[in-house]
Amino acid sequence: MEQKKGEMQCALCGYTSSGKFVGDICPDCGLTFWKCHKCGYTITAALPPGVCPECKEQCDFLNITCYTPECGGPGHIDPRL
């Protein structure tokens, strides 16, 4: 499926939207990829946990879901993040 400019597609469920997802969370499945900024642990969830399950630290989690063709598009984690 070819993605049009300005269109977003969920990497997990394939839901397509004509604009950016609010909070970068898919409105259909409610999930996204999150990565712990301290240890690199990756989790799929609607919201990141308060404490990382891997390093047991209170960490900031980055949304690393790929939404654009430049990083592989749907089904990929953005390697730039």
C-alpha cells in the first residue's frame, strides 16, 4: 500500500489516517512502540510504563514507531530514534 503525503499508518495494525495521530498513538488499536532512553528496552503499549521492566529505573520512554517511508513505514521501528 502506497502512503500519501501527510497520511499516517499504524505500524502495528495498519490503520490509516489522513493526518497525524494525536499523541502519536493509533486511534484504532491504541498502541505504539516505546523505547527506554536508559537501557534501550522496547515495549508495545498504549502508554509507556512509569518504571522500565528491564532496568527497573524510572525512565523516559521515546515513541519509536515509524510512520514515514523514510524509516521503512508501517511495521518498522524508526532506527533514527
